[in-house]
Amino acid sequence: MASNKKIYLDYAATTPIAEEAIALMLKYLGINGIFANSASLQHDFGEQAYEAIEQARSEIANLLNAKANQLIFTSGATESNNLAIKGIAFSQQKRGKHIVTSATEHKSVLDTCNYLETVGFKVSYVRPNAEGMIDLAAVLNALTDETILVSLMHVNNETGVMQNIETLAQTLQEREIFFHVDAAQSVGKLPIDLNQTPIDLLSLSAHKFYGPKGIGCLYIRNRKKTLLTPLLHGGGQEYGLRSGTLPTHQIVGMAKAFKIAHERMPTDTAHCHHLQQLLMQQLQQIDGVQFNGDLQNKLPNILNVSFKHVTSDSLMLALKHEIALASGSACNSGAIEASHVLRAMGIEGDRLYGAVRISFGRYTTEAEIIRAGERIVEEVTRLRQLALE
Ligand code: PMP
């Protein structure tokens, strides 16, 4: 069934907000709602906002099997990653000035690490294998007596590849090295039990799981031990770790979206598996199609694919007004450069410059995937012919 409706296949960049979360957020905005400053505890208005925030905090903590006082609110995973990494670096530099991360992290981790290198820290960037997996032995080999922090993402935003953070967490705990996990792409899609897994710091972002943009959390296992130097100084909110008036509407929206994502996890995952299979079948009709990332070890909502002799730019341009796709990382798509993630996996040439990320989710329909698959096959064929002429 052909449809003129545009198809959104960029869920890994951001998701729409779940309708239930939107409905709830509206109650925290206007004069008849709970709009007051949650720090204004001298009046009922402020107290109501405070209670709403603390209830949301507890709900989010429960879903992670954490305690409410282990979570602080931030503006999203970029800020959480910055606070975790710079916060540990600056507070622990007397113990050592070495950090270990991977070459396939999100820019908010890599650029933070690059910045720390300019102020005297040393960073080791562990390389993945050709499928995007980080070998735990390689992480352990990179550790020195100076290492204070390991930062590793749970699920990669370009390939969907999952890392085994559980085993690493145990080992790092024994070595007394802080462990930070960027879980922006996994929270709400994979169960995470922070009581079982000794992760010290974990970043999450609501807009990846059908919550609002501009809100996220940093989980801090032990605020007494994990002394973080704050990035923002001011009113002293969030234990002085993140000053600024809390956005009540965003916070309740995040908690609601997380609850729904958690409840729907099996359904949403099965749906994405089905869509991924459909799409792969269609794309496999094309000669020279290559899937990037470990297909056995990835989330089903992200499919990274290259088509021989077709650049991602030309394919995306051809489909720009019909289908939302991403090349490289959407977060740097202002400047078109080849993906640092695929490059680190040793992918080069056509396969690198032809890589397209197709990501879908709860609201993507089978019909949309079939239509998108057809259009991609048509355009890849057309672009190849054009190149031959
Ligand atoms: N880390 C990962 C793995 C991500 O996918 C993203 C979003 N692209 C971020 C961090 C940044 O999150 P935010 O947009 O909430 O700052």
C-alpha cells in the first residue's frame, strides 16, 4: 500500500513523546497546574511540585532497582556524561589521571575525554572488533595504576551493538576503579538492575524512551565515595551536584514514559525484531548490501546498513522528503563526516561512506517498513544506474 505520508525511521536520534506522558505533563505547566518552584517549600504550591518530583524520582529509581537518593536530574545524557567524567576526573585526580573509554562512544563522552586530555589527563581509547564489540580483556589491559575511571556505553547509538557491562562492572569494582556507563540507548529497552550490577555512574536520557527532550538522570551509586565536582554552581539543588530549578513537567513526563517503556519492553522489543527481520529481508534483495555491527549482539531497533557504490548522502538526499534516515551519528549530522564508530570498527571506503542508520520503534508500522524498504531498494538501484551512465 503506497502512502504519501512521511516515514520516520530515526528513533535512535529521538522518539516522539508517549501520549500518556504528554497528558500528564500538561498538568504541570499552567496556573491551574502544579507549576511552582519545587524549592519553594514555604508554600503549598512549591510543596506539591516537590512531592511530584520526588515521586517521579522514586518511580524511575524503582525501575532501575536503585534508590531515589542515587539519582540526580540533568538535562540529558550529554550533561550526565559530562558530569560523570569531568566530575570524577577533577575530584579524583590526586589518585591518578588516567581514564579508559572506547573509540565507539558517543561524542559527549569522546569530546569530554578529549577536553580532559588538554588539561593534563591521559585517555586510552579501546578499539572494538570489526563487529563493534569491545573485548573486555582489552579494557582490562588498558588499565594502569593511574586509572581512576572507565567509561563505556551500554548500547551503541549507530549500530545498536550491546556491550557486556555486567562482567566489567564486577571486575572494576574489585580493582576500585570507577565505572561509568552511558545507557542513553538502552534504558527502557533492556532491563538494568543497578542493585545487581556494581556500576558507579549511569547516564540516561528521557527522549530516547518516548519521554521529553531536555531531561535525563545521572545515577550515582555512592555519593559519599563518588565525590563529583559539579559542572553547574548555584542554588545547590540535587545535593549541590546540579544547581538550577527542576523542570517538574519534564521530570513527571520522564517517569511516566519510563514506566510505559518498562511495561511494554517485551512487546516493543518483539515489534522491533519483527520489523527488523522484514526490513532485512527486503534489503537483502539488493546486491552488495552489508549490515554493520554484530547482528547476534545488538538491539533490534537500530539497523546500520551500507549499499555498495551508493553513498549515504545521495541515498538520504533522494529520500529526504519521504523517509527520515540517518548517516553517521545524527548528533553531528550538521557537519557531514564519516562515522567515527564504523571507522573504529575498521570499516572503510564505500562501506563507510555508504552507511545509513535506520532506526524504528513503538509507533513504526509494518506498512511503513515495507514501503521504506521498497523505496530504498528503488533508490539504491536508480543511483547505481546513474553512476554507471
Ligand atoms: N549518548 C548516547 C549513546 C546517545 O545516543 C545520545 C543521544 N544521541 C547521547 C548520549 C546524548 O543524549 P542527549 O541528547 O540526551 O544529550
